Amino acid sequence: MLPTTRRGLLAAALAAPAILHRPARAQGRTIRIALLTPLSGPWAYSGNLERIGTVLAVEDVNKAGGIKALGGAKLELVIADAGSSVDQVTAAAHRLVADASLVAGIGVWLSSFTLAATEVTERAKLPWLTLSWADTITNRGFHYIIATSPPASKILLAALEPLLGLAAKTVGKRPGTIGLINDDTAVSYANMVPLRKGGLERLQLKPVVDEIYTPPLSDATPIIQKLRRARPDLVLLGTTSVSDSRLLLQTLTEFGLGQGKVPVLAPSAAWGTPAILKNLGARNLEGVIGIAGNWESRKQAALNADLRRRSGEPWLVQDTLSCYGHVLLIADALERAKSTDRDAVMAALLATDTSEGPAKLFLGGHIRFEKNGRRADAPPGVFQWKNGVPLTVLPEEDAFAPLTWPRPA
């Protein structure tokens, strides 16, 4: 029997690898949307956070009366496990698009997975929403893709510039050297390209360590030894899994470089999760600066508090917030399209231009899209660990606390 209460729905969402969630007391017409996300393997934790946000949003849309322009039609959510490889993602995407009744889809968290899945969904002309960063997601000439995060080519530069200026004011000099460490996933590679191809030179940062590894990382010692010898002013850790993040930061501390001795910049929402706090502790994380495509905003404190209470999470990260917002974007597009035709829904998504409804789930407070489906003028979400909590520090209008230059603990 399928769950019909909020608690049952969310419990099932956290327990089952693939399930059809039917709206409570479904009556008449329903509209099917999909979530494809990692629910097994090294990225399963983040996939579950995506699932929480999507399930709660579907519940809220249905409780509010469903899609009113379509006679109160309720949303049905089909969830599929993306697994831990591109081959598994591709196979899961093929299974999803075989369902001709699907109207839109959401996923797949990791950029390399999103690139693979959208090759399939594009051919099926299925509108697809993602929080993935890689520029190539929206630069392939596809017509059925929506990306709500800033592109990788801009997100790190946008975060680094204010940080370097702050350092100059705080410690009396601008950082001049940097250590780059990243995994070889599509998003990490894409993040680093603009830095390696002119960005660091423009920022007057000299890379003294530049290491790329294949996850999962089994031993961080050789990499951190290079950092210890080079002693950069700043370290950038481009990781996509909690286990790799934990290992690198623990090894930094073991070699006397952690706990603020060398400031750490971490471009991944995974660096702001409760899981990494549990694994590393507040002391080791204090001062670490994370970058994400979205984060909590102080302007939406009441909404954040409600979602935290219902999800059971101590705070909300990009994965949960953006997926909740993606469902609201689909619902808003359905209302304006007054149709479940995929082309009509996609046209409505691209025509989104609002500071209300779904825009409240995204930093910056306004949502519109470029012709290629990338959100226009999307600001990066910069958070900093302060007393055991990853607080939004940029954009300033969304911030809970000011950005501070890390000091040794």
C-alpha cells in the first residue's frame, strides 16, 4: 500500500530506491513528474537530500489544491536511483523516458550524471530541471533543459574576488599563492577550467600545487605532503563526496595545515551538510568557506524553519532547497501553460520571470532564464562554517552573518 500521509510519504522517500508517490486522496487527473538522483553509492547522501526536497514540494503543491489551471490535478512523483556510474544513470534515464505520461523531470545532482541523463531526456523532449553547475549542460544546443545554479565558469571567480579583497583588509596583504586539489568529475573539472585558463592570473594567484584525483580517494597523504612543502596562502578543495572531503581535511589537520592555519575554500554543497559536521566536528570545519549554487536566505527564515522541521534536517542545503524549488517551477509552468504538453510546459519554464513563488527558494530572489535554459544572473551561494553551522555569508542581502577571513583555531 502506498503512503498517504506526509510522514509516510517522506519515510518512504528515504527508504526506497525507486517508488511512485501518489498524491494523498488522489481524485481525478494526476500529473506525473520524475526525480532521478543517486540513492546508492558514494553520492547517495546528497541524492537523499534532493529526494527530501522534491517529496515535500510535491506534498505542498497537492495540499494547496494541485494545479488549479488544470482542474486541481495533483502531482505524482516517480523516483529512480541514478546509482554510482554514468552507465547506471543512462540506463535509469532510458527507463524513465519510456513512460510517455511523464511531463517533466528533475536531477541528477552530479554534473557528469546530468550530462549523461539529459542526452536521453533531450531526445524524448522531456523538460528537465537541474541544479548541476557544468557549463556544458546548457551549452550543447539542447531545448529541454533548465539549470538554476550559476555556471561553473563563473561561480568560483564570483566567490574568490570578494574573499581575496577581505583577506587584504583582514591580514594586511592579498593572498598570492593557491593550492588546487580536485576530483576528476565533470563539475570539479569544469569549476577549475576558468581558474586554470586565465582566472588565477587575473586574480594574481599563483598555483603552487595543482592535483587531480579520481574518487573515491583512499589516501590523501601524498597530496597533502605537497601542500605542506608549498605552503600556499589559500587551498581550494574541489570534492564531490563527503568521504573525500573528510579525508582531505583530516589529513590537512594531521599535517598541521588545518583548523584555519591555511584557509580552505570548498566549491561543493556537500561541504555544508550535517553529515560532514558529524564526520569532522565543528572545530575542524570552523572557518571553511563553501560555495554552492543555492543556500538558505535570511529573507525566507519562516519558510526555511518549516522545511527544516518537516524534513528533520538541522539546516537546508542546496540539494533540498533547489529540488523543492524545481517542483514549484514545474507547478508554476503548468499553471501558466494550462497544459501538460511537454513543449507547452518547456516554453512556460523558459518564460519564467518572477520574484514570487518558486523564486523564494533561490538566492537572489528573482528567477528568469536565458534562451539556453541557464538561470540569468544567478548569484553563487557562499557559506562559512561558524560555531558548527554553515551560515550564508554571500550574497549580503541573503546573509545570516558576514564573511570573515579564517583564523587558526
